[in-house]
Amino acid sequence: MDQSEVNRGEVLRYMGCKGEQSEAVLALVEDCLAQLGQVCEPRHLTAVFPLSLSGEGWIDGGCFRVRSENLSRNLADCHKMIVFAATLGTGADHLIHKYSRLEMSRAVVMQAAAAAMIEEYCDQVCSALKEEYEARGEYLRPRFSPGYGDFPLECQPALLGTLEAGKRIGIKLTDSLLMMPSKSVTAV
């Protein structure tokens, strides 16, 4: 992924910065993005499933059944859903871990830059999907991830398992349902 596409304002926002920043901070952001650009290998998977919505927020997406009023509203009037997973790979985690031992300020910037990078990558993938589906007269809803609103993290194993994300792009889950590599995203 070309790091020039990453929104610098988002990196600064993830860092908690407000207002104008010093040249030193901006240079550190650029350096971290350049390092990430060297080691990150963004990859993604998608799969399409039939969708059934029933009363009281119940969703049957083929690969999982869950109650989520928020996701149900997001998918209202849809008849199928796209399950999505994306990751930057392990390179970002290695850099963040390395700098958390050597230079904490750089680790904080690296964390923020990697977060902005995975979001930009997801936006690019979703934009391409939107274009593809609109060409067929179909329209996408905004992506919605486990952990948003009342969409439970407990759906993570089903989403990742359905996509075979562990085998295919290296995304694994911890016992507490956090994804590894940490700069990974799942969504419907």
C-alpha cells in the first residue's frame, strides 16, 4: 500500500493531537508511515451470504446468527451480506513492539499511523466493492464491525472461520476475541 494515501489528519487524530503540530511531529509521522510502508502487506478476504432479518433485531447471515438492533438497522432492506476481513500483516505489530521497548513516542505514532493505514486500506477495498456492485445495480451499506454498538465480538470466530482468515491471510483470535495481527478488521 502506498503510504502517501494515508490521511495524515487521521494519524494525528489517533494520536490525540489538536491544532497545528510542530515540524518534528509531522516528520515523525512521515517517518513512521515510510517504515510501515516497507513492512506492511495489506490483504483482505470477502464472501457473500444470503441474509435474513427477523423481528427484534435477529440476523441470520448464513455464517452466523445474532441479535443486534444496530446491525439489523444497518442491513435493513438487504437480502445478502458481504463478510469482510482485512489485515496489514505482522509487520506493523513488529514495529510497534520494537519501538515500545526503544522509543515510546515513536511507538505511539507508529500505533496511530498503522491504525490510519488499515482504515485507509479498508476504505479502498470497500470503495472498489461499491463500484463493482453499483455497476450491477446493487448498493452497499456502510461496513459494520463486531464490537460496534450491540454487534457482539462473539461473532468474530464465525466471521474469521467462514473466511478461513487464519489460513489465508494470517488473522487469528486471542481467547479474549482480539485479532492478531492487531491491525486487522472484520466487518459485515
